[in-house]
Amino acid sequence: MKNIILLLLVVQFACSSNDENTGPDSSENTDNPVPVQRSFNSYKTGNTVDKETNPVGGICLMGGASENDQAMKWFLERADGGDILVLRASGADGYNNYMYSELGVSVNSVETIVVKSAEASDESYIHEQIKSAEAIWFAGGDQWDYISFWRDTAIASLINDAITTRKIVIGGTSAGMAIQGAYYFTAKNGTITSTTALNDPYDKAMTIDSKSFIKNSYLSDVITDTHYDNPDRKGRHVTFLARILKDTGFRIKGIACDESTAVCIDELGLARIYGDHPSYDDNAYFIQTNPDLQNVLPENCSAGNPLDWNLNGTAIKVYKVVGTSEGTNSFNLNDWETGEGGVWENWSVNKGELSFNQL
């Protein structure tokens, strides 16, 4: 009997010694845990079961600062009660309750995915959420994060497939709007002011690209800009157009929004403008080289020199239209000449100074 008891004690000691030193819950591991590194965070509100609906497409472009509630309702309604995916590279879940329960539009769920690095582009979980979303919204932040993280990746391919095949509605504010055009300011070298751009169109911060990223059919020849009234970005946007024209020969167009203003483009190419006019001077701008001129090249668009793009004060033609809570004012992107509720202006640049002339 003593031998049996001794044997049991030896076995018990051997097992307990093994647990204390090498088990997954050992004191060594508890005192010095190995952190789990993730390339993204996810926050979900609403139903955890996917709901397939029939979105009707469209693009919502917001100029930054506070969201325009009426434009956001337009965006959510076009998801047909489906699942909303918010993609961002900073921040957290600030959109979840706002989209899910504060606007009075019924949706199945709202999920925010915050990516931390380019490695997240290979995450199968994110891929699946894109595949099941009826609407995708890009938050503000730094557009270079979005471009460097997602361009030429499965994420961009899946988003474009969703736009084309499933007719999802897509949109974004600030940096999220800046990436929607086929041409875009990358901000790779930081932002640039209108003054700097106008005085040197080839400044190192003038990083413009057209490498395929987000493919919106009505924005295939457009470069967007945001926060148009804070700070004033009209000058740099015009310089974007001048650079593209000088470097490529293409007469690219521009769409821009003041803060708290939105351009909502339906599946037929009609853009409605939302804002809080007349309480606030909220405007959207549809900018093009003057279609009445055969030669629209800038007189001087060169490195180290102020931009000259005058052409007798008629170089650029702009439809400026105020945004209302009902979105009653509009502009037709099929012909870029039919509008309602706005005014036409000529813009021009003389030795780095931007001028406006209402027609």
C-alpha cells in the first residue's frame, strides 16, 4: 500500500510540474502575454445574419465636416434595407448608431471596419463583408491611407465588382469623397493649399494620379475636391485640372462640395445637391474646361512659375449650385450642361490669381 501511495504522489507531482511550466495558462504566460496583432478592427450594429436585398446604385459625395442628414438618408435608402459597410483607416464606430437608428431609415446592419495597414487587404473577413454589403461608405481621414492600403488589391477589385455587378450604392466624405473620381489627388506628400498650387503647379505636394482604383462610371473623367470653403480649395482644384490637361492632353472635369454639402448621383446620372441653404451658403461646383473653346491649354503651366490660365477670362466654365434640404437643385452628368437652381460662372487664373465672373 505504501508503494502505491508513493507512486501516486510521484505521478501527481510530475503532472502538476508539467502544467505549471508549459501549459497555455501557465504563470509565465499570464505575466508576459503575447499580444495578438490584428490588421483591422470591426464594429457591428444590428442583425448579424446577412440580408440580401436589391440596391439601386448611386454615388454620394460629401464635402467634409458634419454629415448632411438628408443626403445620408438618400444613401441608406438606396441600399434597400440591406447591410451597410463603413471602411476607414482611423477612428472607430462613430457611424454605426447614426446610420442604423438615428436617421429613420431601416437597414439590416451597419458594420465599421477600421484598417490599420496594407496587410488588411488580404483579410478574407473583409472580403466577405464587401461581398455581402449593399452599400459602402468611406469615412474621412487621409486619402493616401486608402490609396496605399487598397489600390491594386482584392479590396479594390471586390468593391468595383460590387458597384458593377450588384449595383451597390457607394459614397464618402472628405478623403472618402476624394478617392471617388478616376483622377484623384493622392496627398502622398501631404496636403497642398490653393496659394501654393497656383504659384507652382509642379510643387512636390501636387501628387495627382489616375491609376485605376475606384471605378464609378459617371466619374470616369472627374477629379473631386472637398472642404471647398474651409479652407478655400478652388485654386488648387483648378490647378489639378490645368496639370492634367498640360501633362496628358485630357480635358478632365471637376466636382467639388463645400463642407456639410453633398452631391448625390443616381443610377441615371442626375446629381442632386443637398445642403442647408438658405441658412448656410452650401454649394456644389461642376467644373470643366470651356467647351466653347477649341484650344483650352493654359498660357503657362510650368514648374516654379505661377499658373496662367486666362484665355480672356473664359478658360474654365463652372456650374455653381446651392444645396437644399430637399435636394431639389440638380445637374445632369450625361451632358454637363443641363442644371436646375444654379448659376454659370467663368473662372480664370492670371499669374497665380484666381478670378470669377458670373455669366
